[in-house]
Amino acid sequence: MGFPARYQRLFCAGWEEPLADKDIDGLRAEIDRLDEQIVTLLNERANLALEIGRLKRGENRLPYAPERETAVYKRLSALNDGPLPLETLRAVYRELMSGCLSLEHPVVVAYLGPEYSFTHLASERKFGATVHYRGQPTIAAIFDEVSHGRATYGVVPIENSTEGGISDTMDCFLSTDLKICAELVVPVHLSLLSKSPREGIRRIYSKPQALAQCRVFLATHMSGVELMDAASTARAAEIAAGEEGAAAVASREAGEAHGLRVVEKNIEDASGNATRFLIIAPESAKPSGCDRTSIMFSIKDEVGALFRMLEPFRAAGINLTRIESRPSKRKVWDYIFFVDIEGHADEPKIAEALSQLDGRCKFLSVLGSYPVSNQPVER
């Protein structure tokens, strides 16, 4: 099988004989030669990352720069001429940047545990395999770990495409100074997992949100089976592994970790089911050119108050991609509004709109500006 001419020109530069004249052993020898060069270049890159880390520590800056990560991926997309698909390069560079990040500074990432929960899987897809992960029992505990410096970053779910906002995460923002520095959208594929055959399943464990995402399947195919709440999908798989006649609704990875077989895969009601995760840290990200800003504010209880709060964004032509309310827990029927805005808070027109909002509302907090996660990371 021949190579396209453009790849022959690229790979044969400096070689004495063209690729078409080499046998398998000859081609593998050339791969070995390239591997030697790649390893040398990767370590040269790592040495530069170490120097960057030294400079960051001198300036008391956090090691992870989301805007730089975004720029690297954009540049890879522009440079890539195949035959490797872009997602392969992104996966390679994710682990490369993970290793370099750990060289720059010891990084601890707190997530909603235990292992193989969707938050854990999202954390690994964002930060790679080299950083240290620390599972937490609650979303509040993740905020606490980062707030007290026991974790460098935290990964928390903020909304699901079918079930809406995650109230625990929104509530935690009411009592913290932490910022959002990045986001990640991950497709959620749920499986029915058990050691028993389908007819032998008497109860099904999972997190309430996961059970809600599979209402149709459970009502149609598992009617009469008792549904049991668990702290997480990963915990559900752990319980099902040790209880006869039990099953779990969880990720395939959680099932593999606990020796469960897949009774039925992809049982979620919506085929495009996805969860958006936020990365929290002491500071938000610098502009990347394609950003989102999240804010929360409260208003006076009077006619037209919410319209007046949002009018500066309409007047400036700023798109709002999400708005949701939560009880403030400070006063009966008092609400906090959470809003996502297209753009970075440092952009003049957004800064002006936020200034106008601040003068109209009772309370305003800019939760952070960060690069937009345009595409879900496929599993």
C-alpha cells in the first residue's frame, strides 16, 4: 500500500531511499529513528515548562493556564495536516501538558468521588493521568478543599442537558470567593450494570439525577424493580457488586472497576445527554478569544426588576446563554440569579454592562471568565 505523495515528501526528507522502496523492517527502523527525535524534543519541551513553572512561582501564579491550553489546541488544529485525526493529537497533548503541569508544580485535583464517577472521568479528561486526584464525598467538600489550599483545583458539575442545573454547586458559590477558570462538557452514557441477569435484578441503585435521566427505559423494561438512591453512580456500582440481585445505573468504566457486566448500554432517555463541569480555583482565566463569563446577582422584589437587570446586556448586544434562579436562603422568597454571558469580563462592553448591573442590583458577584468548551469530549 503506497503513501500519498505529500506524506512521502514530508517523511522522506533527508532519507536516502523513498518509503515505497522500504519493507516493514525498514519502515519500523525509520519509526524508531523518529521516536528517538520525538523523545528528545518532548524533554526539551518539558525543560521549557520547568522554566515557565519557576517564573510562575516567582510571580505567585497558578500552574494551569486555561487560555494557554486553548491556544495550544487551536494551534494543533491549524498545524495538523493528517493523517492523524485531531482528537488523537489532543489526547497526546493532554497527557503531555499533564506531565509538564506536574513538573511545574505539584497539582491536586478534588472531584466528587469515589473513583469512576462521572466527575472523576471528567477530571481525568481535563487534567490527564499525571496530576494527583482526591475524591470528595460532597460538592461542598470540593469547594472546601480548594478554599483551604488542600487542592489546587476542583471539578464540579454545574448542569445536565436533560435535568438542568446542579443546585448543590450553585449553592456553594453563595459562600465562597473561588472562581471558575475552565469548563468541560462530557457526554453522559449510562448503562445498566449487574452480576445478575436482567430477570434476576430486584433493585437498582444510582444517583437520583442518573435515575431521572433513564426514566423511560426503567419504566418500560424494569417496571416493578425497586429504585434505590446512592451518593453517586460510582458508589451505586460498588453497592451492586456486593449485593445479590442488585444492579447499578452508572458508567461502563465504573462497572468494569467493580466486576459488573453490562446488562444494557446507553439507557439514557436523550441520546445527546451531556453534563457540563466547571473547574474552580482561586482565580479565573485570562482572555482566550472565545470565552464565557458566569455571574450571580440578587434583585429587589418589585415589578420589572429582572428586566432592568438584564437590559444593559440587551443594549450592548451581549448574548446570555443561561439564566437560572436559586433561593438565597437568607430571606423567604428571595432569589439569586445565575447567568452565563458570551465573552470575557475584561472586554470593555461586558465590563460596562456589568458596571451598570452592579449599580442596579442588590448584590453582584462575577464568578469567573474562562474559555468556552465548544465540543464534548467523546468517551
